[in-house]
Amino acid sequence: MKKRAILWSVVLVLILSLGWGALAQETQEVQETQEVQETQEVQEESSEKTVVAEVNGEPIYLEDLQEIWDALPEVYRVQFPGGIKDLLEQLIRETLLAQQAKKLGLEDDPVIQKRLEDIKRQLLVQELIKREIIDKVQVTDEEIEKEYTSNPSLYTEPEQVKAKHIMTSTEEKAQEVLQELQSGRPFEEVAMEKSESPDARQGGEMGYLKRGDLDPDLEKVLFDLAPGKFSDIVETSYGFHIFLVEEHIDPRLKEVDEVKGEISNRLLPQKQQEAFEKLIEELKSQAEIAIIEENLPKETTPQSEIPGETGGESQP
């Protein structure tokens, strides 16, 4: 239909400006756009429309323009800072190019026809996969529960500590800091005054640290400290540190409702792949497939694998 053709033309122009990478990231949005356009096509063509431009007598309607704008993914909309007016200019350009292509007879060009057939084939395959697999294959609550109970470690928050530190460039400075802390000065105050770390302004705040994310030696120091206690001087590749643990959080198995979406996202691709393979096998079992082996290109053996070829000098 014409509106869908216009939409894909706009997307084509955007491909030329954004590159295929941007398009690949928005595959789902384009599919949703196509669904919107297909729904809109059922409207009666006889309904009155407002003409906003004519290009050599070919009208561009406000309603179509608005529908295309509403259906465009956000990543494409940012290419039109002037909004619908910029989109209209884009459609005018596209219409001029299409009209010129028709004048040159490109519409009936065999190469174009072949490309259109290839695109049609790809769209048919995509739509079949969408309807028969993506729309139908879902992860059930039972499958989510089974995954949750079978792999609790995947859904357990690791042990964590909330920590602060003071870093100095020499051990002598670290000793001075340690003495001040032992005398009762607040850790945050000393950190802001004496720490040479970039986080000194935040009182040496390190945030929450998970077990397994740190160097084992440093991890032992932090996770062995009781909340409210500071460490002795610890040397690292960055300098000399004194750590304070503010909070110690034990590992926690998340509730199944907390990870339901995560589990579904983990299982869904596998289920879809299995459904796809099953569909292929069903179609193969119902089809007559003949592979003409003699017409296939002959496989070539790499030179290094030819018997007797060693790549060195021949032996007498």
C-alpha cells in the first residue's frame, strides 16, 4: 500500500544518512511501525484528507504525514529537529526522486525488479517468523519457577560492603592519617582533608562493593571488617589506603517476582530458537528437496593441507 511504501522510503533515506548500524538497533521499532501502518490501511480511502503539498500534481496528505510521524521510532525523529515540517521536506524530496526514477524507466528495470523480489522474500520470512514464533512463543510461569529453583546462584545478590577509604602516596602520610583516626577524628573529615584520591571531596566514598569484584587480598580486608571499623594501612598499586566499612550486607536470594523479567529474557531466545528449528524441520518433512551435488562448486583444499606439501625444501 502507498502509505507503507512512503514509510519505508523515509526509512531508506534515513538508512543512507544514519548507516545500517542504527537501523539494526531499531529492528523491533520498525516492525511495530509496520504493524501500525497495516492497521491504518483498513481505513476507507474515500475519507476526506487534507492536502499539505503537491509535487508535480501528486498530493501529500496531512493525515499520512501525521501517521508516519507518529509511527517513527524516536531514534529517527531526532533527525527532524523541525518536526513534521522537516518530515514534509523529506517526503517532497523522496517524491521528486521517485518521480524522476519513473521517468528514467527504473520502475521496470530488471535489476530493480529483482531487488524488489528479494526484499519481498525477506519481508515474508520476517513476517512468518514474527507471527509463528515471536508472537506465539512465550515463557510460562512454570518455566520461570523451574529456572528460579534450579539456578538460585544466578538470582542471588552477592555479599556487599559499603565502604570509604583514604589514600596517600606514602606510608608516612598514611601513618599520620591512621593516628588521627585513632585519636577519634571523623573518617569523612580526615578523608576530605588528607586523602589524595579523586573521591576525597566525597569523604572517600566508594559506594557498595560486591564480593568477587575486587582483588582477593583487598576483598579479605574489606569483608573481614566489622561495620564502623577502619582497617590498618593497606598498600595497593595506587598507594596506601585505610578503609572504613559502613555497612555489611549478606547474600540475598531475590524473590521470584523480582527476577521474573530477567528469567523470561534469559529463557525466551532459547525457546524461540527451538521453535524455529522445529518449524524448519516440519517444513522440511513436508517438502520435496533435491540437492544437485554435481552442480555445487568443488571444494578446494588449502595449499598447506595438500599431502606432500610441507612448505619447506623438498627432501632427497
